[in-house]
Amino acid sequence: MSKEMVAMILAGGQGSRLYALTQKTAKPAVSFGGKYRIIDFPISNCVNSNIDTVGICTQYQPLQLNEYIGNGQPWDLDRLYGGVHVLPPYQKANGSDWYKGTANAIYQNIAFIERYKPEYVIILSGDQICKQDYADFLQFHKEKNAEFSVAVMEVPWEEASRFGLMVTDDTDAITEFQEKPKNPKSNLASMGIYIFNWDILKKYLEEDEADPNSENDFGNNIIPNLLRDKRRMYAYRFDGYWKDVGTISSLWEANMEVLDPEHSGMNLFDENWTIYSRNPGLPAHMAGKKSCIDNSLITNGCKINGTVKHSVLSAGVVVEEGAVVLDAVIMSGTVIKSGAVVQRCIIADNCVVEENAAVGAAEGEIAHTAAGVTIGCSATVKAGAKVYDDVKEGEEVC
């Protein structure tokens, strides 16, 4: 029995631009929007698009991500044939290879894809926040009789040089690909989401692997080779919500946009497009008599006795009486003690902000911490600071 389309999610990146947040965690496993992790979005998009076979290519710090995915039950992907599979690099008879690039990660899993004999393969990123119907994308690919299609978004012309750009004709056929050009010919930015005919993808992966000079990358190698051979390539224009959360500021901004779904388009309460997740079995959140909560997302198990405004709190967060949380993202199990003030920052899982400590500032770059650190009593963590280790009582970190 064959599957029409198999999804492959690239989730092996180190996430180095998230600094302390990914010190012990793969980027796709980073918390988002209170009860979610980044990986929930591509998986949920697959489920909502009726794709029931998903391979997840993991590599850097995979343990937490592997445990989170489990057998795929929260996404209804615990299937006997198909379902979700975590795919780390593995030992072969002729040696083992770390995934050398995005294309090599798929190449190493050709045998997995072949099990399902798909007509199409969709390549997804595990580090984007996006709500997209892949069924619409596949329909476009079929109507164009394409061999390769890429999802693109229009970006402001003044920002176009920051992206990989697809230059198209009036039928949306791709005529040129520009990687972060100084003089852009297009403002159609690649989202890094591709649909291939499987026979075409397999052919080009095998040719790429045989090239000793290749970087084994879709953007730098596979797409240019398709263009070289004048393959049928098309750009699918997407106009929904999409955000690459590869930096501290973009991750913080995306969390803040959850609080304003009407304007941002990031609606986590959309009954027609559910984002599924694996959640801890915690009781409902509790707000004490002296609490003040305004325009915030509070997840199960939180205990709020202080002030929380325009913030996103993951499961089991404690905000003691007299503590203030403003414009902040607080991840699971963190405790903000009495008199502490945290603002415009991201506090990772299982941290403790002791009495009268201050983290972040009303202006400037976003401060953030690694998981499990303690910010000592009356300590100060300035705007933009990256906290990897415990901060002593009264210490100042810039």
C-alpha cells in the first residue's frame, strides 16, 4: 500500500542564535505559546492536511524532542502503517555520518521514504511557527504539473536581501533563485517548505551525495541543480501566518503576537485548525485574591498571586505575591518570587527568580536564561543579557 505524500521535517538544527535557550534542548523542542513546542506546528499542519506519515530528522540534543514526540498519540499519529517516526543519523555498514546538510538528512532516510512508495514528498522545517494547509499546496503542485514547488511569501522589498528569493514569470514558474542577494530581482522569499515528486527528489539527492564538492543543502545545491536542468519548478504564494523563530527577538515577538490574534493572524484558538500538543497532566491554573492578570496567556498548573500583564506563561509557573511579570515569556515550572520584576525577557524552564531580583528592561534587546538557572535575591539581569549559569545574590549581569 502506498501513501500519496510523505512529510519529512528537518528538526536537527542546533539553534545557535537562541543561545542559552538551546543549551540543553533542540530548537524544535523549545516552548512556545504557553502549552506548545515549536515542533507542534508542522506536525499539526500535517494532521490537519490529512498527511498521516511523518519522518522527523533529529540530530542536536535530541533526547527531549524524542521523549516529547513519543509514539505520536497526541497528534493521532500512533499508526501501524505510517504515523510519526523520529529519524536520527544511524550507523551503516560503510560507516556513520552526522547529517551534513538539509539534503543529506533526507538522503540518509531514502529507505524510510521508500517503504511508503509515495508519489510526493513535502519537506518541512522544524523551527518555524506557521499555520498552513499542505493540501492546498499539493493541489497547486498537481495543477501546475510541477516536479518541484516551493512555498513563498512576499516580503518588503527593503528586507528582501535577507532571504533566499524565487524569481518567477507570470505563471509562477521559477526562472532564477537568489540566495540573500545584494540586488534582489524578487520579493518572493522561500519559506523552506518544498513539495517534490519523489522520483525527482530521489534522483537529485543521489546525484548530490555523489558530488564531493556539494554542501548537501537544498538551497545551495538541490534547487540550483533543478534550475540548471530546467525542471518544472513553481512558487506557491502563501499569505497566512509564518514566522522563523530562529532568534531570541523573533521568538519573543511571535509569543507576543499570540496575545493579539486579530491583528497578527496567529490564532491558537481556531477551532478549524487545531494545534495539537503533548501536555503535562496538571490542574487548572489558580489566580489568588491579590493577583492581577491582564491580556495574558496562562497555561494549566500556574499559580498566580502577583501581577502578570501582556505575557505568556507555560505550565506550572508560579508568580508569588508582589512579583511583577510584564511583556515576558515564562516557560514551564519557573518560579518568580515576591518582589521580583521580569519584563521583555524569556525565562526558560524550571528557573527560579529570587526575591527582589530584576530581569530585563522596558526597552532594549530581549534578555533570556538557560533552563534550570537561579537568579539570586536582588540580582539584576540587564536588557539583552544571556544567562547560562546561576546569578549570585546582588550580582549584575549585562
